[in-house]
Amino acid sequence: MHCGDETEDRTDVTKLDKIARLAEMAEAKSAKRARKKDELADHAITALKQLGYARTSLRDIAEMSGVAVGTLHYYFEDKVDLITYCVRRYKVGFVANIAEILDADVAPEQLTKSFIKGLSQSIEHDAETHRLWYDIRSQAMFDPAFEEVVTDIEDGLIGLVATYLERLGRPTDKAETVYLVLDACFRFHIQAFLKGQDTAPARFERKAVELLAPLL
């Protein structure tokens, strides 16, 4: 091999190394930005689930997050972008938790009990965050900016019900209907729990068993 060829090869390797380092730096920067967005979103949810969409400003969220309003604007275009990110982040986690329950290798009767119990526990532990979801879902009827995230989340929730029906050996074409019935029951008992009715989660379980009984 000629000396010129060796030099050219070394140059090519150096360029590849530089490209690889730049790619690693870009990936690390992107990951850091994502972590910061998640951190800000967690603080934002704390404010939003207490005050609701309409009564919460970016300044309120910034104060609870311990950052400047300008910092929020750096990571999110506006209040809608921030709230959309928050709701999607929480609901994705909720869907994943219920999906894990439905993935368990148990008999249909036990699966139904576990499914209902998972929803009941979510009422007890995450009622305020679910309230924010219902708030945003209602806002979507007035503000098109929320339509996409609401549609995506509801598609995911209907998908959970379809998975449940499939596990029971039932046709999945009624998934949307079953979802609508369960969702109405879920929302009703969340509202009762937020009013101070501590028995609401247990009452939800009994009512959900009654609603789902025909499927078994």
C-alpha cells in the first residue's frame, strides 16, 4: 500500500470517529432535554391537577416548578403544548400499567378481577390526574389543539379494552361500546371520590363487575 493510501485511510477513520462523537453528543443532549421536559411536566401536573386547565397559567406552573417562565417557553411552545405533553405522559404510563395487568397468564375470572382492581386503585391513587384528563377531553370540544392527543389517548384506552375482550375469547368489535360504558362508570366514581366519598373505589369495583358480567 502506498503512503498516500495509508494517509487517506487514517483521514477517513478520523472523520468517522468525529462523526461518531458528534452523534453521541447530539444523543446525550437530546436525552438531557427529554429528562428536563419530563421533570418540568411532572411539576406542571402537580399544579394542573389541583387547579385545572382554565385556572392554571404558565406563571403558576413556573412558580411551582421553581423555574422562570422563559424556561418553560424554551422547552414548550405554549401552555397547550405543555399540557398536551403532561396528559400524554401520564396516560401512556396508565395504559402501560393496565396493559401489564392484562398480560398476566391467569384465568378469565381472575383477569377480570385484576383488571377492575387496577382501575379501582387508579381512582384511589390518581383521581386528580384523571380529572385533568377529563378536563382536557372536554376542552378538545372547544379547542382543536387538543383533538390529536385526546384521540390518540382514547384509541389507546379502547385498545386496552380490545385486549381484555380478546383475552376473554370475546369478539373485539364491541371494544368501543364496552369502553364507553366502563369510562362513564370510571368517571362517575372518580368524581365521587374527589368529593370525599372514600368508598367510591370499592363501589366502582362492584358496579364494574355488574357491567362486565355479561362478558363472562
